[in-house]
Amino acid sequence: MSGTHDSAVQGTAPIRLFASDTLEFFTHVHPATVLVAWVPVAAASLVWGIALSGESGHPYSAIPGFVVGIILWTITEYLLHRFIFHFTPRTPLRKRISFLMHGVHHAQPRVKTRLVMPLMVSVPLALLFYLLFSVVVSHFMGARWLTGPLFSGFVIGYVCYDLTHYALHNVQFKGGLGKFLRTHHMRHHTEWDSRFGVSTPLWDHVFRTEPSKKTAGDDGQR
């Protein structure tokens, strides 16, 4: 899949993505935006779910539902990264879409304002996943009280992913989990068809996209 992304461009101003100044403005995001926008959403969803759980006679279901939501995010993160962000474009339009979605990050991984997801992307995705949870959990499973906790955990999983991604490109971890995740992610930047997990490498092991052979230059950014 290396052909889906342009070569890294280091030490330059951010690549302009849109002719419109308004659209271009919204492609740059401060990491605090993720916390400000999504933590209240997650908190409100969890509180709503806890209230419904009590009313429906399932007072202890909210926390397990929240945990399942986080787990669902981790596999969603992997699948989105592998199959959507790294799809192989075969037309000029698809190449443009691929570059807008993710290729620009591989081209300029050091641009701090493009390390978290813009709201114009994350908001529609959140609405889509909420609708999916509502249809599956509320209507098909008949467990309306679980929709809020599941969505809350899912959103918190996303927040952790985005902030982890930002940190992995900006913090020189000396050891522990931070260094492990940074090394894992930096290898992805040099081997684009492997290591798609950012907040966790779990699904790379499950789906065999975690190469067994270690590569050189692990901590460099491409």
C-alpha cells in the first residue's frame, strides 16, 4: 500500500488542502479540541445510560456497556485505519480523497495541527456510529439502556486514540508503554501496510498485520 501515500515532506509549511480559506482553517485542529468537544458528549451519554439502566431494572449494566464500547472502538480504529485510511486508490479522484483523509499525515507527520481528527470528519462519523448503536442495541436487541454507555465508551476510546496519536508524534518517551506504542507507530510510518493499531497493537496480532521481524530506524518519523 505504499503507493497510496506521497513521500514524507519534512521541515516545510503545512500542505494546503483546499482553495477555500474556511475549509483550510478547519483542517487544522488543536488537540484540546478533542477533549472540549467529546468528553461532555461521552459524560452525557453515560449519565443518560445510567439513568435508563435504573429505570429499566438493569442498574449494573452501564459500566460493562461502557467497557464494551471502549473495546468496540479499538477494533473500529484498526479497521478504519487499515481499510479506509489505507485503501488503494485507482483513480485521480480516489487518490485525492486518500490524500485528504490520511495521505497528508504520512507526507507531513510532524505537522502538529493535523494529528487529530477534524470535527468536520469526527462529528458525522460519531452520528453514524450512534445511529448504528441505536438501531442494533435499542431496536434489534431491545436494550435501549445500553446505547448510551456503549456510545460513551466508544467516544472515550476515540478520545484516547486521538490524544495518543498526538503524543506519539510529539513526546520522546524514555520507556514503558509510551515508548512501546511510539516505536510501533513509527514503524507504521515506514511500513505502510502493517501496524495499523495506534492506541493498541492488539488487533494487529489478531489479524496478522504485526510483522515478526524487527526493522531498523524504528523511532524515525517519515
